[in-house]
Amino acid sequence: EAQVTQNPRYLITVTGKKLTVTCSQNMNHEYMSWYRQDPGLGLRQIYYSMNVEVTDKGDVPEGYKVSRKEKRNFPLILESPSPNQTSLYFCASSQQAGPYEQYFGPGTRLTVT
Amino acid sequence: AQSVTQLGSHVSVSEGALVLLRCNYSSSVPPYLFWYVQYPNQGLQLLLKYTTGATLVKGINGFEAEFKKSETSFHLTKPSAHMSDAAEYFCAVAGGATNKLIFGTGTLLAVQP
């Protein structure tokens, strides 16, 4: 089954404790992206990747890092999480850059206390 | 720069009534336009998209949208609402080589029996 998987689905952590949210897709997609969803703000792009080893900042990259060492994986790293990073995070992938459907993972709900 | 405005953060309709969710966009290049749906505790799923060609686009679950360049609109409609249509709906615009999706703030649709 074609899908985007994220882990963990739920995470509660404390300020400053490094964490990684994994994202994997099995569709051989070149383009991958991370979004955060906050009430009243819709989805905002954090980082995206056009292909392996090619990443770039989205609209809200502060406090986040990403890497794309393999085509299928695109982990999101929070080196020193803060309470304002409490949010619902989605990973997405698409065939290529351009007018293609993005496939979304199920989301990761992160709470930073 | 591209942007999307969704009018009405909450819309309530009766079962069997017309569904109309409004979306206006701003884009300096020919836009690619999308409607995504988010059911509770799930990721986003593509309903329909406009890239080029026919301006009336049909999607899944009986939804359709019409691209009106003169009005910079891409409103989503469904002739007869069903209880299962209750969800949050996001309009999005993309364009250019980065395939960056710009989301609206979402419209929560409630369907009353």
C-alpha cells in the first residue's frame, strides 16, 4: 500500500530535550515536505526537499532541522524544543516538484512542556 | 507571492443541502489549485485539483470546484451534503518550481441531521 508513515504519532517532552520525528514514504517520490498545523493558521511549511541531499527552508524553519540522506526518509529534528513548538506535524511527499498531489502522513502531535 | 483566503472558518449545513465552501487566491503566475479534506485525527487527503484545461473540476465524494480566473476564486461545492462530509477543508495554491503549497486557514464543515 502506498503510504507516508510518521513516528511517533504522539509525543510529550520537556523543553530542551532533543527529539526526532521520522517520516518515510514507499512511493519513490522525489519531493518531501514538513508542515505544522496550528488552530486558525492552517498548515505552514517548515522545510522541504526536492531530492536526496537537497533541502531548503519553508516559511517557519526556526528551531528545526532536516536531512535527506535516502530518498524514502525525511526526518524532522528539534535540537532544543520549546513550548511554542507544540503543534501537529505532518510529513508529505509527491512525485516531483510541480502541480502534483501531495500525500500526507497521519500526523504527529507534539507537546513540549 | 501567492496566498489563499478561505471565507468562513465554520460552515454548518443540513443533511441534503448544498455545500459551498469559498476560496479566493492570489498568484503572480498561473496557479495550481487544490482542495484537501481532513477527517478527525487523520492526515490530509486530496479532494480535487486544477492545473490546466477544463475549469470545472470534479473530485471524489461528489465534490467539484470551478476555477474562475476573473474572480480569482476556486469555490468547492457539493449538491447534497451527507453526514460523512463533516470534516475540515483546506484550499491550497501552488506554483513555480518549488511546488510550495500555500494553505488557507481551513473551513470546518458541520452537517446537521
